[in-house]
Amino acid sequence: MNRLYAGFSRVNITPMLGIGICGYYKPRYAEGILDELEINALALACDEVRAVLLSIDHCGITQDVISEFRKHISEVTGVSNESIYIHATHTHTAPFLNKDSKDELEKEYYRNVYHKMADAAQLALVDLKPAKMGWGVGDAPNIAFVRRFRMKDGSVMTNPGVDNPDIVEPIGDVDERVSVLRFDREGAENLVLVNFADHPDTVGGSKISADWPGFLRKTVEQSLDNVKCIFFNGAEGDVNHVNVHPEGGYLNDMFMDFDDVSRGYGHARYMGRVVAGGVLQAYDKVKYTDVASLHCINRTIQIPSNMPREEDMEE
């Protein structure tokens, strides 16, 4: 017996000009806006159990900020803390979210996002409608690449450069699957949750952008009638858009950035379209399944970091 309800909301969190942009080891300040930043929220419910999944156009959120946001959302909505999931898409063209910042613009932006998070959750819960869920898997080929390479001298390099003759092989394989959850709702738009793993660092520069996940959402919604799209990135720490052996017109709409990585707003649009193609492959042929119960669990995964030696610190 299917007991699932699903709701959706979207709120705008585009910042003010002049605010600092995170994502690089160099200062950048917002000089313009290429496209808007958003919080997208998916609410799910079965009987008395409710959960909210929020996806924010941001580079990364620290645990103390996550904890503060979840506490506030729980107080506003009544959803239990452990049933609130907050995800950053990892765009490198969004502001800092530092709760203890001394910068006036950053403090103002943080408070705005703090409240907008709760707004998004509350609006998604209000939007709950009876729904059936289906899942499927598409494919997004040749846009995600392992960025760590074994070199001829035995070293390992990240982003060693296009057509570097010293490249031996990438370290690892790429997952090109586009995972799709489809929610068909009674009397409301269908919802699509998309999961794909790739770094949203294709735009570069000092203008605000949601990068390719923003284009993905727009393209899916333009391609499918009465559909809203929410995106959750996969494990993409060692995966980005850099093709070290490009062919044909792969470098169209790209420029060589300060760190010897080719980027471009047009390439972000291209990537969003390719991932959207994977969604379209799966959308009509999802496997529907009844959802009779809903459970939430939190698990923290500890991964040791590659720490420099003391003698390497100066470098």
C-alpha cells in the first residue's frame, strides 16, 4: 500500500555584489551575476513521519553551520533534526557561509540563508501531495573525468594539463550514471530528484553562478511539462570536467583560467544539458514502487586527509 506524500519548494538566495566568493585559494569578490542561486527543497511524508531534503547552490557547508541550520529548521517546522538533510551542490561561484564572519556582507548573507533555509523547508511541507515514486538510471557520457593522474616519474598530479606528454593514466574510474527519482503527484507538478557526480567548477571568474547544476534544473524543467527538478551531487572530489585529451570541438566556449584549467559558462550549459539527457533517458521508463514507510538515519563517515609533512608546510 503506497502512503507516500511529496512536496517541493524553491527560494532565491542570490547575493549582493561585492561579497566574497569561496572555492579557490585566491580572493574573489562578486562582480556580477550570471544566474541565480537557489535553495531547492523536497519534503517527503508517510503517515506521521516527515523528512526534508534541501539542496543549496553553495561550495560546501561546515558541520557547525549545518547544525545551526537544522536546529532552526526543526524549530520552525517541527520536523525532527535527524530527518533534515542539507546538501551543497559544490558550485565554486557562490559566497562564503561563515556564521562567525566579521565581514558585514557575509554576516548579512548568512542571516538571509539561515532564514531562507527554514522558509524552503516550510514551503515544501505545505506543498505535500499524494505521490507515487519511481526510479531509473540514465547516462551522461564524456563530461566527467578523473582529475588525478599517475605520471611517468611515478608522481601523482591533479589537473596536470591538457595533452601533457608525461601522463600515464588516470587513477580510478568515473561513474557516468545519472540516478533519477520521479515523484508523480496528485494535482501538482511531478518532481525529479537527480544525482550525478562531477565538480561544478566549470564557470570560474568572479560572477555568481549555480554552474552546471543550475543549467541541469532549467533544462529538465524546460524539457518536461509540469516538472520541478532538484539536484544532489555525488562523490566528486577527484572528478571534474577537465578532459586532458580533448578532441573535435570539446574546448568550444572555454578559456584557460589562472590555474591552467579550461573553464567557461558555455561549458557549464553543455554539461547541464548532457546530464539532463540522462534524466530524459530514464524519466519515462522508471520502475514504480509502493512506499509504505519512511525512515531517516544519520551516519558520519570519517575519511583521513592527506596531511603535509612539517618540512612541506612552507611550500
